[in-house]
Amino acid sequence: MIKLEHVTKRYLKATALKTIHVTLETGKIYGLIGSNGSGKSTTLKLIAGLIQPTKGSIEVDGIRVDRRIAAKVSYLSELDEYYGFYNVRQTIDFFASQFSDFNREKAETIRDYMKLDPESKVKHLSKGNRGRLKMVLTLAREVPVILMDEPLSGLDPMVRDSIVKGLISFIDLEHQVILITTHEIKEVETLLDEVIVIKNGEIAGQCNVDDLRYEQNMTIVEWMTKIYE
Amino acid sequence: MVETFNSSAPIYLQLVERINRQILRGELKPGDKLPSVRDMGIQSGVNPNTVSRTYRELEGMKIVETRRGQGTFVTENHEILQNMREQLKQEEISHFVASMKAMGYSGHEIMNGLKTFLTHAEGSESE
């Protein structure tokens, strides 16, 4: 479970998040959506312990978050942060050496599912295959929290499809909570339990995707558009 | 590719409808086992929690039965399946009739149009 209470984050004078409250439960997939610069990535980095809140508290499984929370959180960055001189296998080996919860067998299964050649050099991978490799590295860790910052951004429909299906195949909803930021809302709509809309650093709404359709007859895109009007 | 869902109805209900149609077409037979929640999720690109909700809904309609430790199965109660078949027919017809009426066709015109259409369609089918 993830809990953010009264969380404010300021970068020098710019306020990225204003007193937000969010609770995320194990067993669900959450989508965090909002315009560019609305505070999505900041929220993820705060939960991952990569940055500290200016005010408020963040807990993961009842533990106050600091840099050591990396032991409980698998974080997929929107940037490519891998060593280009490694091949796919060496990258997986490196991750296995860094995280004791890294399940090498699972990594192998996901790599195979994603049809990645273990001998390919990372710097020679296409953008799509780098996206797939990130999925392998993120999902092979057996941790209670998985955070993904823009896993679909800039990828073609086939890669997006394999990432969405890979996600459903390899997450463990009995023990994990997943939080995804994305602009590709239609692509992930069938994947999400709940969606959280963030606007100018504030939570503008949170609801169950099917309830939204059932009660308000709205898709996520329509709802977000309405909130941003 | 991930199957597409339309934006007008909840995803779990669209999945219910899809499974009902598979039963009607005989792709799923009475007593057949449905894919596990996860496999169904992967096949249709849908969150496993949504699939659970779909299976619960079908269970409530008595169209499927969950046997503990074994999985979810299409009911072997033909009366229930027959009722479902009848109900889907009625729904489909009322949709059709409503949109025809909205365009100003009379019941008589609808009947005649349907008769002619079916005669042609069945004629070309038997060729």
C-alpha cells in the first residue's frame, strides 16, 4: 500500500505538487494522468524515494519513504539509463546483482516473451526493444510496488501491445500495486482499475474506470477533458 | 492485437456480452472451461480484476459456475442458456426496432423490409 499525506513538493520557487493526498491499495493497477508538467513524474519519484517531499509524508507498506525504499519499489524511469556497452544478458545480470529480489528466471521468461535477443548490444537496440528491455528489468523484481513512468511513450502500436500484454502476464496482483503514468490513455484504459487525474500539482479526481463508464457514461479521455476544461 | 472495446459501456459488461455470444455461436459449449482470469486478461488485453468482475457477473446470471480449485465452467443447464438466447434476441430486436422507428419507419414497413431482406439473404446463402 502506498500512502501520500499532505505532500507538497517545491523545486526552488516552483511548486510541483500542492498538498496532495492519495492512497493506493495492493492488488490494483492505477493510472496517473494529466497534462505535461502537471506533476506526474514528480509523484512517482517521490514514491520511489528519489526525491524528498518539501512537506508531508509518504509511506510504502507502512514504512516512511527514503532512498532505501528502492528495496520495495521497482521504478521504470522515462529515461534510458542503461549501459550501452552491455548486451541484453549482461544488463539483466547487472540488475540481478543490484537487487536481491530480482528473479532471474522470471526475467528470462519475460525476455523470451518480449522476443529480445540476449546477445544484442543495448546501444544497438531499437527504441521499441529498449522499451521491452525496460519492462523485463522492471517486472522481474519481486517487490510490492511497481512504478512506471511513461512505459508506452514514443513506441509503435505493436510494441505498445506487447508491453500491455506483458504487463498483464507478469505482474502479481495478489502482492503488488502498479502505478503507471501515461498520455496513451486509450491504450491502457482496459488495463487500469483506477485512474487519478492530476492538474497543476493537485489531484483533480480519482475513480474506478468501469464505474466511470457505468455511472457517468464517460471514458477516461472524456473525463480528463472535462476536468481540464 | 489487444481487442478493442467501445467507449459506451463498462469493459466488464462488454466482456460478459462477448462470452455470451461465444456460447450462442457454440464456440463455448455447455460444460466447457473458461480460460483462467489471467489468461482471459492476456487474451483480451484486460485487467485481471476486470475479468474477475466479468466472471462474477456471469455467475450471478447463472451462465457460468465456479468450481473451487478447478476453474469457471459454462453451465450445463440448458434452460438457462435457452433463456439467455431468447433474451439476447429480444434485446437485439428492440434496439433495431427503436432505431428504425426513430428514422420514421412504421411497423408494417419494418416487417416487410425484414421479410424481403431475409428472403434475399437466405436465397443467396443457399446458392
